[in-house]
Amino acid sequence: MACTLAAVTDGVILQVGGLHPTAERELATTYGAVRLPSGPERAAFLDERGADVTVAVTGAGMDAELIGALPRLAAVINLGVGYDSVDVAALKPRGIALSNTPDVLTDCVADLAVGGLIDVFRGLSASDRFVRRGEWAAGRKFPLQRRVSGARVGILGLGRIGRAIAHRLEAFGCTVAYHNRRRVDDVPYAYAATPVELAHDADAVIVVTPGGTGTQALVSAEVIAALGPDGYLVNVARGSVVDQDALVTALTTGALGGAALDVFTDEPRVPEELFALDNVVLLPHIGSATVETREAMAQLVLSNLERFLADGTLVTPVPL
């Protein structure tokens, strides 16, 4: 049963994991938040203070065990648009509210997706390494790469970020298609009924779907095979959306033309087989990692907390 608003206001606000400095500072100074310890101290803290916690603010997710250790928990405020690291199934039966930080990171993630596409098509990172190794100075020529303008690009997940990517690609004269769980009526882009169909008719597929069990390995070996040795994959969503073993096999055998990857299955671990491949761009999950966007995300987290403590609602609630 959900806590009353008065009980929530009287409770402890818990910070789970590291957050943006603005959020951490305000949580501590304005709201008197306490941070969940790690290691052996964690269990002792939950035994002593877990029953007092009514709101959790997290940048690291929350599993069912942690949620279960907080019997008065009324809201989870998540830093990030993706919330697959929060066990939603543990929130639902107890009526615990959840918020995320949509919209404010749309442009930066879209920028990075298009940047990754340009990089892997034109070999920007690879050519940088070519110069640094002294190969250009030694008289060698960098191999010809692929043109971005006019390419056929499939977008897997035409939500806010997917639409922003499509808008940017229009400026390059790209032909855009998409696959969603359901068709979107107010866009001019071609709809593909399946991810395989999307990949079959594309030079590149950009993955922008949410993570979680519903999209686990949505980019399967069959999708990767449909892209083929001249196709490219860009993933700015979640590592879980792609069958990583199939992807590594396709890249190392030449069955896929290349990839730009900002996310991985077991971050921060990246398959070592990819390190030596010049047709793969490897990024450390930096989709929203700009000064402006991270500050906006922190402010939205604080706005959600302020609203919830004031009237029990959220600025950006996640429907559960």
C-alpha cells in the first residue's frame, strides 16, 4: 500500500549511486538525503534505516532486493530516460511511482547517433589512428570509405530520439525507414513490419529502442545477417537490445560492414575482439554526456522530487 503524502514528507530520501554534482548537492543541502553505502555497510544501513526511506533518487538502478528492503518506499526518481535498471515488477504491486528524465537528452543522443553513423561510414576514428601511427607520413593511403549523404537508414524505435535522428538525416538526403511495435501515423517515413525487413532494405540501422525484457536481443543474428557485409549498425540504446555474441562474430568475420557502439551488454566491459577492428567505433556510453544535458537532467530529477514531496505527483511519471 502506498504511503500517505504526510508520511512521505516525514521520511528519509535515499540517494542510490552517484548522481550529477548539482543533484547530489541539492539532495544533501535542501532535502537532507542520505546516500546508500556500499559493501558491508549497506546491509547494516538497510536494517537500521531502510524502514524510514520513502523516496529514492537513483542513477544506478534499483533491484527487487533493494526495493523490498524499503517498506515505506513511495517513489523512485530515476536519473536517465532509460529505466530498465529499475525492477519495475517490484514497484507495481506496491503502487510505487517512478519518474525518468525524457526530452532533455533527446538532442544530444540524436547528435551522437548521427555522429557515430558519420564516423563509421567515413572512417573518422580509424583515419585519426592512421595519421597518429605515422602511416600517412610514410606515404600510405587511407582506404576509401562510404558516403553518408543519400544512404538508406533504418531507425529501430521511432520515439522522441528516433524522430530527432530522422530529422537530422533528412538534411543529408537520406532515405529513412523505421520499425516500431506499432506504426506511427504522422511521419513520412516508410514502415517496416519487422526488424529483419528494416535491416534488409537499409545501408545502416540505428538502434534507439528502450532496454528491458521486451527488447532483449531484438537485433538478432537474423537482423545482422540482413544488413550484411555492406551494412552498418549504430547502437545508442542499450547493449541488451543487440545479440552481442552474434554482432562480434559478424564483425570479426566480415559478415557485417561495421558498427558504432555507445552501449554494451556488460558495461564497462567491451568485447576485446573489437579493439583491433578499424570498422568499429567504440564509445563509453556518452549519449547524454554533455555539460548542458546532464545539468538539465539533474534539474529535472530535482523538479520531480520537489513535486512529489509537494503533492504526491511527478513532473515526468513513467506509466507502470
